[in-house]
Amino acid sequence: GESVGLHLPTLSVQEGDNSIINCAYSNSASDYFIWYKQESGKGPQFIIDIRSNMDKRQGQRVTVLLNKTVKHLSLQIAATQPGDSAVYFCAENAGGTSYGKLTFGQGTILTVHP
Amino acid sequence: GAGVSQSPSNKVTEKGKDVELRCDPISGHTALYWYRQSLGQGLEFLIYFQGNSAPDKSGLPSDRFSAERTGGSVSTLTIQRTQQEDSAVYLCASSLGGTVGEKLFFGSGTQLSVL
């Protein structure tokens, strides 16, 4: 509902602009990182991932950057479109045997204005 | 093919009642996960099933919460004696084999409201 926006970081951009969403993670032992997109009333949808032995990975219109020194992850969306409007979550996995045991950030609301 | 299916999509219950939430994973996926998402928050890990291995229950918040997975497919999350703080969206996800780098596919969740 609308009240979700009162507690989450927000980013508003114009259609066609590039968007950068940032995330700080806490566990230096994390070896796998993922960005998810969540639209209202739906479950999170995988966007892109990166392993800790990489510092950059590109997908279609999206790029993830990983800086292990400062434990920072970012998602760049090129030529942002209204359909990109959603809540974006970063998630980390500390390895071990529970591969799906992810720790999620609180999320960032992206609003794209036509 | 069909994605992860969860039922019911919405559940309203009274404090103290028990509830059961159901998850049908993607066919052929051996790993199944339950997460909880409170209003304005990220997802919180609850429990993880992988094949016939003992589940990782380390995220369950209290002994009122339990989950089972029958026949390696359908899973049920049970919350006994529900409390108002249990109100949240309960999300189920599945993946092919439970290895690093696999995509988790999420259902749309069950919105639980405890009055």
C-alpha cells in the first residue's frame, strides 16, 4: 500500500534517464549478490546477479557493480522506462549449504515519470 | 509452464487462531523456500527445503511456526495461535536444485492479516 513508501528510500526519474540504485551490505563473507524487482501485489522477480569474484556484470539495460572494499552494491538501469517503476531489493548470500537463504535489504522505490 | 502458486492470496484471521498457507512450487524444482515480508520491509528468511535433506529452520521466529513439504513438492506453512505481529505477506519461492547462482522464482504471496 501507499504507506510502504513512507519508510523506504525513493528515486524519481524521467523516462529515458539512467537510474542508479544503491545498496550497502553487511556481511563480508557474502559471496553472491542479487537484485530483485517487486511490483505491487507480486513476488520479487530476479533481475541480475553477481559473484564476489567479479566487480561488474551487465545484462539487458542493467548493470550491477560490486565494491567489496566498502561493501557496496549498485544497480544501474539504462534508459529507464515507466515499466521499471517498482521496489528494488538487493540480496546477499553468505554461502554454505543454504543457497536460498538470502538476506534482503529494505528496498528502494523507483518511480519513472513519462 | 506455471509459476509458483500460493494459496490463499489473502487470509484474515482472529488472534489466537491457527492458519495454514500453501505453496505449490514449479514442477521439477527440488528446493523450496519461505520468506516473510512485513509492511515496508525487505524479505525475511524463514525456512528452506532441499530434496530429502533436513530443512534449514533457522529463520522461523518462534515455535508457533512450522512447515512441512510432502512428497518433495507441495509445502504448507502453519502458524499456531496467531498474533498481530504475524501480519505480513508470506512468500514462497522455488529453485531447480538449491545451488549457488540459481534463480529463485517467487509466488505472489499470501497476505495474512491477524485482527
